Amino acid sequence: MYDIQTHWSPGHQGIKGNEEADSLAKEGTTLPAPRGQLATLSGIKRLARERSYRQYRKWWKREATPRYTQLGLKASLAYPPELALPRAYLHHLLAARSGHGDFKQYHQRFDHTEALLTCSCGEAKEVDHLVYCRKTLVRRLQWPTLHPSSSQGPIGPIGSLEQYYKGLITDHEGFQAFLSVTDFFQKICPRY
């Protein structure tokens, strides 16, 4: 058995050793952190991840195209959820985001003389044409409500078509649902 006793002291002053301990503690706060402490593997991994992510964010901020910046698309080192889309949908989503695809401007830029430059509705194949095409507009009430990656709320099919398009290419699930409802690339505006 131990005999433990506690005593209350009104303050540090006047108690032998407390004043010296207090001044040594204050002095200790100004010293550099002790060296020689071994790093843990998990600590090293965490620092490497943080550093890598910071460098990646700086690179993205510097190198992101104006098109991606305007869309508010964020870069991430994580597995992008868009990759879960079926390949055909992913192809059209990435083409819409980058502007590199079956579009009039793209074909003219690279002098694709055999490319079909118009939709079956007669209008030019522009990147955002899928929401302006008269053949998809007849099904507008069936378009999905979008939940874009930006901080804005959901976007319904009634309202600004420009706003809907911007939401459409940042919401990969909404994009897939839109194409399922409209059959835009399969029946309305096929590649050939």
C-alpha cells in the first residue's frame, strides 16, 4: 500500500524549487525541437502525401486550361468517379469537357475534310449543342436534375440552358442520365 498525500499551495512564489522550475520551463519553450527523434513510417508517408498533394495543386492551378477553370473542375489525386462510367459515356464527357471530339470547331482546326459538321437537326456540332438541339429540347421535362461538383445547388431542366450545360459536364451521373434520356449521340447526332 502507498500513502499518498496532497497539499494545496496558494501559488508558485515562495515555494522552494517552484520558481526555478518555472523559469526553466519558460526557457525550454524557446529551445528548438529535440533532434534525433526517429520518424515513424506512417509519419513519413503522411508528409510525402501532403507534399505531393500540395505540389499537384500548385501544378493544376498553373497548368489547368481556361476551359477547365471556367467549369470549376477540381483536380484530385484520388480515383475520379467519372471512370466508373461506361466507356462510351466517358468518351463523350471527356470530349465535352476538353472540346476535343466530334465538334465542328475541332474538325476545322485539324482540317478533317471528311467529318460531318452538322447535327441531324441541321445545326453545327458545337460542344454545347446537346442542350440546345431542338431534338433534345422536346424531351426537356425528362432531363435529369443535376448535382454539379461546384458549391451551387441542384440544377433542374427548366431554366438557363447555359447553366444546365455547365452543370451537365461537371455531374458525370447526370451526364449519363441525360444521354440515356435523349439518345443524343446514338440517334440524334451520331458521329458518322
